[in-house]
Amino acid sequence: MKKFLIPVLCALALQSTAQKTTDPRFAGLDTAFTHMLKTWHAAGFAVAVVEKNKVVYAQGFGYRDVNNKLPVTPNTLFAIGSCTKAFTATLIGKLQQDGKLDIDKPVTNYLPELRFYNDAMNNTITLRDMMSHHTGLPRHDLSWYFFNNPSTDSLIMRIQYMEPTYGVRQKWQYNNFMFVTQGALVEHLSGKSWGDNVKEKFFIPLGMTRSNVTIPEMEKTEDIAIGYGLKKDTIIKKLNYYNIAGMSPAGSVNSSVNEMARWVTAWINNGKYNGKEIIPENFRNQAISSQSVIDGALPSKEEPGVYFANYGFGWFLSSYKGHYRAEHGGNIDGFSASTSFFPADSVGIVVLCNQDGSAIPGIVRNLISDRMLGLKYHDWSGAMKNADDKAKEAAKKGDKEADKTAKHNPATHALTDFAGSYSHPAYGTLKVYIKNDSLFAKTTLQVLWLRHDNYDIFDMFLKDPEDGIDTTDMFDSKLQFRMNVKGDIDGVESLFETGLKPLIFSKLNEAKPITPDEMQKYTGNYDLAGLIAKIYIKDGKALYAAITGQPDCELVYQGNDKFAVKALSGYFLQFGPAGAGKIADVTFMQPNGNFKAVRK
């Protein structure tokens, strides 16, 4: 793919595309928003404002496609990320209205195959807990972001291996997997896919005719935004769409501000749109009521009017200068979003931006909120830019201080010893390999360069398929390879999840090719200190070891007459030749010692 870097100067030529308005509340916003694109080095964004049951402002700024200078319009489709969660939670609300579930009963009552880390969680966690992020599970987001899978069922199977950091209902912790599980439950009880449910229950009755739930669907339509990120803080760079596939119920909706305005209108109007119920009113009221306390969120000296932080069902709840606000953001590669409304004021605001991790949706939302609620002007962009610059400066200073105390001792092994596949049941398989004398790690979608730091600890850097490695952009966590008691590398660990001990990925015994005919020479009975160790071929394709009183174990060929025990890390069988291609004995190599068995 051609390298795609756009100098920040292009922001000077950005234009707006709008449904023009003479409403004095929006006077001067076009100029302010166009200037904001330059300040934040963004490609484009769109905004729509709802008052009661009417769109009073809808406008696009900048470009949906920078290279071809195609403008953003109020109808441009963007990935809305986690703004999807309110759709998924509302499907649960509709099932409850139909009497198909009770959100206060254990979710395993309705999805028996779902298993959590322990029985206390299995017997306790309800849909109310899941919709309000109150299960005790932390995010575990690298499980799906690094080790993506198109199968929702496969992703849900990982949950049983995800360790909690708190007890159920003890602390609010955001978790995407809980919304994916809600989507699976919707499919289980309805007999239809989550996507078809969203379209049937919401998109069609709301007239959201262009909105969809997959990247392939979006790519087939017109007026779609390309996602962008920033390179070296100032250069706009095109990003590939991230197809979250099996995680769809947590964040896969693609929509425009004009169509999302219809969704917000229903929330403002007690769940109704054009007089028809879209969202059950009782559920709507629960969804925007405090179900979990996020934290104290006391007023700050800088922003005394913004305080309290709670969560409903798919909505963050707060007080904005004395006005009750429901809001949810969304972020996925190349896109940022904000959907919000003020129930008591009948005002809704949707901001969709094609910039990765952008501050623009929050800034635009607040600026328009001040206008719509008749509040005093506040320079949100200037305040957030100042805070952002200070944070970056502090981070640079911290990195310099860390460099002064860093130690760099040589690795204990050659790079070739680190190569191999490492697996964790809650995440997936990490493939470590050598290329051009450097160590790399391959996830499902990403390639990471591993730069040696100290002993067997390596720094991680994302390798961009076009631009290569940016050594100024290092992951916070590191990879540390582990040795067993024999000194062999048998795993790798990393602090992928805050609040837990480093996650250990066990090294897999990767099989080398061997035919059944070649296995034949190892078969037979061996005397192991009075016990019989039987080596045999099962089903004509795999070698097994059977020892009296123990379960049979499949053996994986490692080369040079050596086999690994597939189900046990650190256990091997080394066969010894007697000459002329015959085998005389086998040594069982275990963490607690080596035990030789002679062929009978």
C-alpha cells in the first residue's frame, strides 16, 4: 500500500458542509470548529444537535477522505465505537419487556455455556451487573484487540480464564466482553443475529437506512469516512479499518450524525420516535439512572460545574453545570465519537470524528452544550489543549528520568531460544520469531518489535505495515521471558491488565513433521523402575505414552528423537538409539528429575 502522510498544513484549506441555520445560538460555531481542526490536527468531524424532537443543527467539517479532498457531511458514515453499547443494552431491555428474561437473575440461567473465573461469579453475576460494568472484571481489552477472533462464541469461551480484580458489585470496571456476552444472549433467545436484531428493532423503525454493523457493509456504501491517526503529533496518517468482528455488540455500529440524531431523539422523548415506542420507557428510565458509582468525581477548581460520575445501562451519567447528562464515547482505530443528551432539557448532541483518540468530540459536545443550555462561554479547546500539552511534557520528563536509572544487562539466552509460540487461554497465541537479527512478536493482527532492555526483558513497539517502527512510541508494558528449573525458556509474561499479576503465556511445544512409519521405531514396552511404559501409535497418526496408573499422554515430536508431552509444560521423552536405527531406551525428562526406562 502506498505511504499516506498528510502535512498538517492541509487543515488550512478545510471547509464545512452543513444544513445552514440562522439560529443565533450557533453563530460563529462554523469558524470555531474549522479552527479546531487545525488546532487538533484532525481530518474531519460532523455534529448534529437535537432539541425536543427536531434536528436544529447538523454540519460537517473537514474531510472524510483527505487525499481526495472529499468533505464530511451530516450523512457521512463513521464508526461510532462504544456508542454501540446503548443499542445492545436496549435489546436486553426489550427482551425483558417481552418476559424472556429477568435482568436480576444470574445470566448463566439464560446462557448455560457462559462460565466466569469462579463459582461465586457464575452464581451471582446478573445482566444488571453486566450492563452497568459491575462484575468485578477489569477490561482485558488486549484479549480482543491483540488476539481478535471472528467468532463471538470463541471470545466468550475466554471469559472463564479472565481473573477479576474485585468482587461482584464491589467496584465499577469497564468491560467490553460483558456487552459481547449480552449480544450472544440476544442471539440465543431471539434466534436471530445481534446485527439483525439491531436493524429490525432500531434502524428500520427509526429510518436509519444507511447505518450498519460491519466494516464490509460500510465499505459498500457511499459517503463514508476514512479513519486517521497522528504521526509525530502533527502529521495526519490514514489508518486501516479495524474489524472487531466477534466483538461487534460492544462497538461495531457505523452511522452518521443525521441518523444517530434519530436514536437520540427517541431517548429524549421517553423512548418514542414519531409517537412509536422504540425503547421501553421503563428500561429507558433505568438505563439513564445510576446503577453503578464510577468514583467520587468531586468538583475541581478548574471545572467546578462538572461533577459526579456514575453509570447506567450503556450510558455514563454526570452533572454538567447543574444539568443532568447521559453520554457515551466511542473509540476504535481512526475514529472517535460522543453521543449525549440532557433528559430534563430535551437536548441531544452527536459528534463523530475520523481521528484516532481525538479530543474533538468532547470539546464540541461541551461547546454546544454551553450554547444550548444558555451557559457562560468557556474555551474548552484551549483548556484541553493546555492540559494535553502539559501531560505530554510530563510524560517526556518521566521517560528521561527513567532512562537515567535504567539497567541494561545482556540476555541469558540467545535470541533463537526465545523464538516460539506462547499461549494464554484468556487471550490467544503470541508467535515470537527472529527476522534480520531482531526479535518480533506476532498477534492475530499486529506485529511488535521486541527491543532488548535488561536480562530477558524486552520493550514492545508496534510495527506499522507502511511506516515501520517508531522508537518514540513504546508500550507501557514490557515482555519478560521466563525460565524453568532446567534453564529453558518456557513462557513469557507481561502486565497486560492493571491490577493483576503479569499474565503468563506458556510456551507451546510445536510439532515437527513425522510420519507414522517414522514413529514406529519408538513403539514398544519400556521398563521404568518396575513400571511398564508403553509407547504406541493411536489412530494411525499420533504417538502416545501409557504408564501404569496414569492417563495416556500424546507426544509431540521435537526432532532428534525427542518428544514433548503435549498436555504438560516442561515434560519430555528423549529416546536413545541402540544403533542401526533402533531405539534402546527412553529418558523421561521432568521438572523433578530425569528417569530412564530400558526397552524390553
